[in-house]
Amino acid sequence: MAATAGASLVDPGPVLARLVAQQSAQGCGADHPLERLAGTLPLSRPGGVVQPYGVKIGAPGLDARRNTDLSNLEPDRLITATDQIYVRTECPPAVAAHQGRWTIRTSGLVAKPSTVPLDDVIRRARPLGAHLLECSGNNNPANFGLMSVAEWDGVPLIDVVGTLGPSPQATAVLVSGVDPDQPSATSIPGASWVFPLSTLDSFGAFLAVRVNGEPLPLDNGKPVRLVVPGWYGCSWIKWVDEIRLVDASEPATSQMREFAGRTHQTAVHDLAAAYAPPAIQTAATAIRVEKRQGPAGLEYRIVGIVWGGARVVDRLAIQFNPGQPWQPFDVCPAPLSTRTWSLWSYRWKPSAPGLYSIALGVPDASVPQRRLDSGYYVRQVSVDEV
């Protein structure tokens, strides 16, 4: 089924409200009568380093991290608290120390170079819904904690570009932000991405100034960041300070080149125009395993999330250990949007104690699911009682 990558079927604001209501409904993944929660089993995978949640770890600048705890998601708790939104790069000292008015420079193939005052963006900002943000390097199998969902207020980027008087030669817009310049073991300085003008409306990129109704925290892009629904976080430029209109000869930025492999490009291209959208394909993973005791004895309830993709999926398949059969099941309630995550649950009675690998997939082979196909989000759980 052809669809625009990352496109939402409906506006994510009312979608989330309906999703919360549906996932709170009885009879859809609800607890069975008379059963009780006997415990929760930790999820991990060999090679995963257990890291704390909600606090910054690592070296300064580009190497700073803060993980979001996915295990506590519930139908009425799908939005990440502002102080728990993941951090991949902390605020540069130059931004933290900035005094006076913040402005965004505009240049390139425009009628006249100028600036966009932050006050104008704040004045025009409006709620633009809940959106999932995931780091393209979200690869720690102990937590996959570089992923969050929050509600954002901002101004559509296409509206800002439209006020600049683009020349007929302009085919794309380069959005740049301030980036830490400290030495890094994992990344190179430089934060900018080039977006085809023809995609701005369909992808709904916007300049955000508030998250969850509050001003952006410094580490999440204060005073202004880019939000690109459905795309990996490397394109969500933080601390935006420049918007430049460019043509098809614009070179790829250092950020695009650095993240080419993580965003599933065919190569590290020289020109920005050669890059495919860094869209998140359909993905799913378990977030907790509950041990439950009821009249029929002991069983386990696996709770997980599904997110990403060009269209919603309402059916997944689960596998316990390589070589074992896949078990299809319905996602209940069916997701209403690809712009956030949706919860699913699966009742499981393992045949024997042991170590189990939990893999997910989409039975519909027409759904792109590169990371699921590769086992990227596989989790492991140790069961000692059946």
C-alpha cells in the first residue's frame, strides 16, 4: 500500500484523547477478573547495559544522555513527563549563557535576508499535537530509552518559509541549530538538515517553543527546536538559529552524512537532494512482563508498544525464541495514529522455566519494518516459574 512516509491518518491531538479512552476501556487488554499482579519481570538482552532513568549520564555535550522509562506506560499515562523526555545531546554552554532576544537568521534564495524574532514564533505558536521522538541510535537493548512522546506547541515551518519570499530556484530549506563544540567520543559537531520544500506540508514539520504546555527545557531545545513528525530525532534540530533556502546543488550536511546509516540511506550521499526522508518504519517492542496469578493458575502478560510507519497496523505477531512459530494477535484497541505509540498486550503461558527472547513483527509483509526484520528491538526475559 503506497503512502507518504510518516503521514498521520488523523490529527494527533484528538487522536491521543480517543486512544487513552479506548485503551482504558474494559475488555481490551484489561485484567482478568479475580487475578492479581504477582510481580514484574525485568527485560534486557545480552550486551545491554542497565542505565538509570530520568537523569543525565555520560560525558558533557554530544555524549550526554537521559533515558525515558518505557516500562511504566499505561493507557492513561501515554505522555512522557517533561523532565523525563529523553536527551541525546545536552544544551551547549553558548545557548545556556545567551542573553537578550533570540533570533533566527534567514538567508539563501530568499527575497531579502532577515531575521525571525523568537517573540514572533511564540506569539503565533499553537498546539500541534502529540508526537513521538526517537533517536536513530536508540539501540540499547536494556531499555530502548531514547524514545518519548510529548505534546508540542509551535508554528508550521511551511508558514515561516512562506513569509521569506522564496526564489523560483529554491527547492529545499536548510534548518541549522547551535551544537556543542566539546570533543565527543560518539559524534561530530554540527546540527543541520535539508528538507525538500515539497515535503514540508505533508510531513508537518514545525518550529516548537513549548512542550507539554511548558517552555522547552534547555536540553530539549530551548528556546526553539524543529519537530518533524514521523522522522528520527537527528532531523529534529535543536536550538534553531538559521533557516536558509537552497537549491538542488546543496551539499549534504555533516549531520545527514553522520546519520546516513542509522536512517537507512542507501549510501553517504554528497548532495542533500539524494537523501531519502529519515522516516521511522513500523516498529514494536515489549516494555514489561507481568506475572499474574488467577483462578486458572499462573500466566504472564506481556505489555508493549507499537509505533512508526506510514499507516497504522492493528495486528502483530510475537515469537518466543528463534525458530519457534510466530503467534499473530490483534492490537486492541487498534491504533489511531502513527505519530505516537500505542499499547498492546499478549497473554502468555510459557511451557517451561528458562530464558526467552521476545521478538515482534507485522504479519502484513507489505508493511516496511526494517528494524523488526533485523531483530533490532528483541527483548529477553528470564522465567523461573510456570
